[in-house]
Amino acid sequence: MLRYTIRRLVGAIPTMFALIAITFFIMRIAPGGPFDGNRKVTEVVKANLERAYHLDDPLWLQFLRYLWGVLHFDFGPSFKYRDYTVSELIWQGFPVSFEVGMWAIAIATVVGVTLGTVAALRQHSMIDYSVMAVGMTGVAVPTFVVGPLMQIVFGVSLLMLPVGGWDGSLERKIMPIIALALPNIAYIASLARGSMIESLRTNHVRTARAKGIGGWRTVTRHALIGGLVPVVAYLGPATAGIVTGSIVIEKVFSIPGIGRYFVDAALNRDYTLVLGVVIFYGFLIIIANLIVDLCYALLDPKVRYD
Amino acid sequence: MSIRSRLLTVAAVLSIGAAYGVMLPMAAQAETILNRGFGASPHTLDPHVNFGAREAWIQDDLYEGLVATAADGKVIPGAAESWDISDDGRTITFHLRPDLKWSNGEPLVAQDFINGILRTLDAKTASEKGYYFYNVIQITNTKGYAEGTVTDPAQVGLKAPDDKTVVISLDNPAPHAFFVLNSFQTTPLHTPSFEKFGEKFVEAGNQVGNGAYVLKENVPQSHVLLEKNPNYWNAANVKIDKVRYVVTEDVNTELKRYQAGEIDTTNEIPSDQREALKAELGGEVRETISTETMYISFNITKPPFDDVRVRRALSMAIDREALQDKVLKAGYKANYSYAPAVDPTYDGPKIAEAGMSKEEREEKARALLAEAGFGPDNPLKVGLLSTTDETEKREASALAIMWKQVLGVQADLQNQEFQAWLDTFYAGNWDVFNDNLVGDFPGPETYLVYMKPSSEAGYNWKNDEYENLMNKAATVADPAERLKILAQAEKILLDDYLTAPIASATSRHLVKPYVKGWVDNVVESHPSRFMSIEQ
């Protein structure tokens, strides 16, 4: 497995390179630049601004200079947030996005798998239908509706929880985590239900039952392991996506994560910040996919890497 | 209960008691803290780089320029307690207050102010606001210094004959100069910390300023926390101990935070809730016109928009009041001149539509368009370009409907993301452009100067009479006389219908009733040092 892991990581390098190159050149195709927004700047001063950031060099030279920086873990200064480098912005924002995201995934997984399993065990009963109905609602109602609704109820009317902001306290974490977990609970529940239903019908589970192993143990030790495979497959990229910040949740609850950098940096033509978050996100996805594949090996004895 | 659980209970009670014991005295000497809603995260707190109007609030709390702006927006002495203007209006001598100090106790001298301006102009700083010193007012040799043709700072029109005097030499007299010599433009430079930390000298912990507050914390996308500066010359009169600028990206979330009491003032009010909030909160809703003016521009290089009759017709077909009151409801004020009504001493011209009734306007519009050769069998096709901003898109739709109803115009509405929109503007592929301009100071000149053919703002307008009048106005020292000439120039601009004015934007805030000292004003001056909290 170790050799497999190393092979995967080395194989990720050309992927990252392609990612950086494509993002770099696509950003430049979009019209306008980081210093174009101000119509009062004279041409000479605009040229000075661009020169200060090496934007007047030929494109291939800028690209090479950027790659050289990346190899030294220097992602450059942000063009829009002048007081910070891209590394500082990501370093400060990511732990927050990560915390909200990981809690949301953890809650979504535990609750989702439990609900899905219960629904699978009581297939076609009231419990099954109600779990699926709640699931459907959770997926259908968007976070930008659920979030503000929670803010109005718990923040403004009942004054139980703060409306937004982030200071590390529990009361500021509750609503965003739950709002982020809800659509995922729904999706994971339905994934888990489907695969558990299948798993409960397999030969080895039937054998376990026939041998007299009690209901709950059958479920957890025999059926669940196999039933988790699709959930794990979903969780890999989903985790990468969620921990890099949900832009909607972060905007609605005013959380200082990195979610909004993805969109706002592009609109601001903040080239370095866009590249920085894209590289970061790409790297996380690669790691997440690797972990997912390693988990397959743990869950399914038929899968072996060498 | 066992011994163990009894001991645990006693320990719990004691620690809770201790906590209260510590908290109570702390609560008794609570500091006043003002939580100000800030909107989106500040782009920079570097005073010589910052170009944002909201960031300027923080800058005004952290630093003080030669002049200052009062709570009501008027120019008042800042770090300079008085000044003299020469008879020709070209030399201003500022006399600094005695015993000025930096926040770390070091003495603050005249040369520090000059160094601040020079840093703003320096190409290495990559600041966008150097143009204040050579476009808005003309300090000698600042343009050359910014562009690199003048390398010796001694040749720039800024001198400090002694530690308490700053002398500014202008190429042209500028009665409006005092609006552009406040903390936004003339923050002094603390050379020792800049030399030590470079651009990081603005970070909390490194920051040394001369304003009423110092920077305590700056957490991106969360908040900026300021603390009272005991070395500020007027610290005795600063009532609020701490100011927290709270970042909230989403305008609806900001409103909810205000309603929940987490912030005491907001940066903005959601347009669609204005009416409801005014009914519910009354005096807490503060609206005033701002220095932003909104208008549509015509591409006079592209037929048929080179025909002034077409332009006039399109302008006349617009029902400006209905557009604001019935369609947009954002509180903007309909406008009939290019320069908005930000200066009460300016008696500016208006377009003819201002005095016409709806029927008159529409009839005249149809007549003009028919004269220009358009009618039901030859409908005028107009492309209207705006950004993706929601209010702008609604405005564009409303204009298209008005033009269709009155003139039978076939309008093609396009919207583009901001950068692309700007790019298209300079490329010239547009008919009519949904435009706006923010003035640099509350006077007509800042808007009219932008339209000078020589300023090459992208409108391709040539008019020697206008250019000459604007140049003449620039040499006049007497404010009243200057405004008269500007009014003449504006009349030429309006008569040519290069643009058709639409409205003046407003600035909108919610302010809790216990926050005192917040005065609505057109320059959006709301320094924390003039505010207090009355619980």
C-alpha cells in the first residue's frame, strides 16, 4: 500500500502542473486586469502599477516566474488585498473553513448513515418513507434559504444564537455547521439506504444470519462495512469541496473562510489569489481521492493494491 | 452522595463563584465599544495605498491629515491648527499644532506629512490615488514625480521650512483643495517603522499612527479592532474607547446582525426592505445623497447617436421620477444636471426636461426622433450596456420599456461583468452605456473635469469651448467666480447631450438611537472620535 500511495502522489504532479497552467492562462483570457477598475488612473500610473507586479512581462515569463515561486511555496501577493500574501490569506482562512466543513461532514455522515441504515432495515415502512421525504426536502431546499431562515428564527426573533461572525465560540459555529450538514445528510442517507439494502441481501450477510448472529451485530459488523463503499466514494471529493468553504454558508453567516475567494478573486482579477486557491483545492482533491481509494482497500477485501 | 461527588460539587460551585467574582469588577469598568458594520472585507489598511471609501473610515480613525472633516462633513483643522492662503491662491501654508505626537510618543513633524504624500506618488508604492495631487489639484511637479520624469523630491511643491510648517505650492488656485487634504490624502509617514517593517508596517502591533485610535486587531473577513490612542492631541474628548469594524459580506445578514444587536450601525440597507424598515425603524434609517451620480452615455462616434436629436429624444422619453419612485425604489434622487447637487453654493444649469410636464416631454421626444428620420416604419434600434448589478439591470429594463412606449424604440439589453463592461467601454462597441461617476470632492468641478476632452475618459467628445472654459475656471481663485464659469461649461455639456443624467445615488445606513454624533453628510464623513454611546 505504501508503494501504491507514493506512486499516486508522484502521478499527481503532472496533474497539478496541468491545473496550474490551464488556470493561469484562462484567467488571462478574461478581459480586464486587477488595476483596470479605476477609471481615474492615468495610463502612465497604470503602467507603473502593472510593472510593480510584473504584469508587463511576456506571459510565458510571468508563468515561469509563478511556477518558480510555487516550488518555493511562495504564491505571491494578493493584488486586491494589498496587505497580505496569498499564503497568508489561505493560511488564515482555511482553518475556519476546515473546522466548519469537517464538523458538517462528520455530522452529516453519522446522521446520514444512521438514517439510511434504519430506512434500509425497515424498508417500505413509515420510517423508510419519512426518512426519504426528509431527505428529499433537505436536498431540494437550498442553503441560502435555510441559512437566513435559521438566522431569523434563532438570531433575530429568539435571540438565542448570534446571527453571524466568527470568534471560535460554540454559539457561532452551530448554525453554519447545521446549515451546511443538512443537504449532505439527505444525500448520504439516500446513498446509505440504497447500498445497505443491497448489502443486506448479500450471501455473507445471509450466512451470518443463518449462523444465528443477532440482528444488530449483523448490521454493523457484516452489512455496514460493504454498505459504506458508495458513501466513502461520495465523501472523498465532497469533503475536499466542503472544507474549502461553502461560499453560500460563509457569505450568509459572515464566516472568515476561504470559500468566497474562489468567486470574488476571479471577479476582481486577483490572479495570484485565484491560482493559490485553485492549487490548494486541487491538492486537497488529490489527497482526498487517494484516501478514498485507500479506504476501499480497507472496506472491501477483494480490492488489493500492489 | 460519595465523598468524591461531594468534592466535585464543591469545586464546581467555587469555580463558578470565582468566575463571577472576576467578571463583576470587569463589568463595572466596562469600556465603551462601538460596533460598526463595514460590509465587505477591507482591501488594505495601508494609508498611502488605500483607495476605498469605506476603508477611508478606518483610515480616518487611525490617522489625521493636515485638515480633518467634522461629523457633518465640513472641513475643520486637523493636525494643522490653522493655514494661510496667498492672494493668488497658489500657496497654502499650514501651521501644525504644537506638541503633536505619534501613537508611540515620538514627535510628529511637518516632514512626515510630506513624506506621506511622496510615498503615495512613488511608483514603487503602486498606489492609485496619486492623481489627487496632480489631477484634482495641481501641486507643482507631482505629476512628474509620479511618472518618473522628476526624481528629486526637493523639486516637488511640498516644503517643510521647519518642524511645524508645511507649505504647498500649486500650479493653479484650488478652493476645493481643503477637501482633498484630509486623512485620506495626507496621512503622515512614520519613517522608522516603514524602514523597519516595509509594507508590513500597517499590521496590528507594528502600526504607528497619529489618529484618535490605533490598530489592535485585523482579522481578514472578520473584523478590524481599534483602540483609543492616548497620545492623540484631542484624546481627552474622544468618548468611545474601542471601535470594531465588523465585516459582513451579505447585506441581508448585516441587517439581521443589526436587528439582533450585534452591530450598532450598518454599512448599507437592502433595497427591497427600505420601505419596510423606514416604517418600522423610523429615525434609525439614514439616507442622504452621495457623491455618486448615475447617467447614461451615448457613443457619439456611432451613428445614429452622433445626431443630437436622437440623443435628446432618448433623454426626453425617460420619466426620471417614476423610474426612481416606482421602479427602483432604492431612494436615489432624480437628477437633471451632470454635476449632482452636492454643493449648495453652486447654481448649476439643468436640462430642459426638468421644467417640462410628462406630455410635453414625450411629444417633443417623438417630434425630435421623427425629425431625425425614425418612426414606426423605421424604428430606432438601441443597444444598452450595463453591469450585472441587479439594480442596474432593472433600470435598464425600465428604460427600454419607456423608450418603447414613447418612441417605439427596439432596445437590446446587454449586461456584462464589471471588468468586461469596462473593457467594452474602452473598445467602443456600444450604443448607450449605463454609466456612473463618483466625485472626489463635493463640488461640480470634479465631475466636469472628468468630461474634459483632454482628460480622455473614453467618451471621444471634442469641444474646444468646453475645454477652454474649464481651463479658465482652473485659474480662478475666487470660489463664487469659479462656480459661475463652471456653470457656463456645464451648460455646454448638457446642451450637447453627450450624456443624459438619471439620478444621484444615496448612501444608506441604519444607526441605533443610542449612537450619538453620526450626522448624515454627502462626503460620508463619520469619524468615530466625534461619536458617543448613550445607554
